[in-house]
Amino acid sequence: MKIGFLTSGGDCQALNAAMRGTAKYLYEKERNKVEFYGFLDGYKGLIRGNYKKMKIDDFEDILNLGGSVIGNSRTPFKLINEPDEEGRDKVKSMIDTYKKTGLDCLVVAGGNGSHKTANLLFEKGLNVVTLPKTIDNDLEGIDVSFGFQSAIDVATDYIDKLQSTAKSHGRVFVVEVMGHKTGWLTLHAGIASNSDIILIPEIPYDINAVVKDIEEKEKRGKKYIIIAAAEGIISKEESLLTKKELKKKRKEGGNLIAAERLARELEPYVDKEIRTASIGHIQRGGNPCAYDRVLATRLGVMAGELIENKKYGYMATFVDNKISSVPLSDVAGKTKMVNIDNQLVLQAKKLGICLGE
Ligand code: F6P
């Protein structure tokens, strides 16, 4: 049996743990009858036929390693699925590599875009199973993706550290958290780090509500304020603009990062010093936390079971505390947003955390 692996899109913690889970599961079943191929740098490796053969030993000590031992890249679905010749060539090259290598199945660890490509390859007749990775936790069909909890831990630790300096100086700190177009990471890290205000893309913020909340908290004696702001936040006014108008407005404003934009909006109304910080890629870096090691291992085992049962075209999932699987066609290309009536959102409000409304 020949099994290919690739890790696509932005990296995250526990990619290696997930591949290890699948490899070890299949090795225990098949012993010397299973061969592993690691395609280098995501779909690029499949397009160009770049891979390294891997032995079970190569998976043994990678459980706690960050990044991916076979490399990542973003190969946007748009580029792969272009209706022109170049796009068709890329798909053809991937199918050719798969066939030339004689794979029985390709295991793709990826986020939203990567799942679209995985589904496309499955529809073209390749045996594919997938592993849900992303620090953004925005994949449809799962409660928690691996990488998410490690990123929450990093962001929480970062904001914890800002708390003490913000307190000493009595400042307002706007901290930018990753998460692409969703607020899962900001919501969780914001609550875990005792942030006063949490702003997420799903709830366009009203600057007056944010200012009012800062004033109220000051009146109550709070000497400093921490605002956890997702990178994708949008103001109420901006949410009424078309995509084109918004792009123009942001360009005219110097294409600032979200934290800077918000700080500038707040400046005229807040008499405290305002500082900004952006956590950035360390949220995806370093070793996976124990929770992610276990989750990714379990999802990896599920991918192994799917392969064993020839159940192709499925993503391994974690829903209601159980590992299971879902057809790729049900989830590929769908983004899971935070609902405004999400229990955690409602509980945050009950704790007096301002969500910008
Ligand atoms: O999807 C993971 C993520 O870290 C997002 O949170 C962020 O918007 C994006 O990737 C950053 O991408 P890049 O690594 O390409 O800068």
C-alpha cells in the first residue's frame, strides 16, 4: 500500500502529530506492506512530483515538533482551478504524479482552501482523505481543528504579558489576533486572557460603544484596558460598504493593520495613552500543546481507518467530543463563522466583556 502525505496552506501546530497518527496506525496494520511518500511544500510537491520517501522511523519522534517536516505552501484553489490551460495543467500534473507514484491514497492536511482542492482531486477520481488543520478553527464540519488550542495558548500568554505593562502605565492596549475572517481565536484567547473588550469580524463594532465601555470601566476604577481585536474586524459603517468601496477606504487610510486602524479611531475620544501590538505568526509557531497532540493523533488514526475501509473523499472530524468523519463535498469551501448567539459570545457579554455593540 502506498500512502502520500501533504500539508497545505498556512502551517499550524500538530501537523506532524496528525501524519504520525495515520502512519503509525497503518504501519501497525500493514507492517512492511505500507510505503509512505511525503510531498514537499503542499500541493506544489504534487504538481511538480517532488516527494521524499518516508520510513516509519521518520514519524517516530515528530509528535511534538512544530511546523511540518514536509513543508507547507499556499497554492490557492483559484490558481489550481483556473479555467485556462495553466490551471488545467496543474490539475493534470497532480493526477499524473499520483498515478506515476502508484498511490493508493493521498492524505491532505489543510484548511479551507486546501479542502476545496482535495475535493476537486477526489471528484477527478483520486483516493483522498483529509485532516482538518487550522489555527483559525473556521472549517465547517468540526468543532475543533488541530492547531487551534496551541494558538489560543500562545495568544493568551502574549496578552497575559501585556496585562502587566498596560497596568503599570495605565494604558489602553489594542492587541491584534489572527483568525482570518473569523473570530474564534480572538474570542477564546480574549476570554482566557481577561481582555476587557473583544472584537470579532462577525460582529461589526460600533466605535461609540467601544468608547462608552472604556469610559464605564474607567469610572468603575479600571486603570487600564485590553482590547483583543481580530485581524478581520470591521466597523459598523464599513460593514455597509461594498467590497470595492471598503478596499478604497482602507487604501486611502494607508492599509493599516486592524489594531492600528482601531487605535486611530479611538485616539480622539480616549484620554489614556494607546498602544498597539500584533501577535502575528508566533500564534502558528512552536510545539503543539498537549491537547493538540492528542487531537491530531486521534484525527490521524481516523484518517488511517478511512483508508483501511477504503472510505475515500472524507475528512476526519471532531464533533461533540467524538472523532468521526464527514464527506468532503459537505464541507469543502465552507467557512464556519462565530454565530452571534454562540454560547461563548453570550457568556462573554454576561461577564461584562464588550463585544463592540
Ligand atoms: O489561516 C491561518 C492564518 O494564520 C490566518 O490566521 C492568517 O490570516 C493567515 O494565515 C496568514 O497567512 P500568511 O502566513 O500567508 O501570512
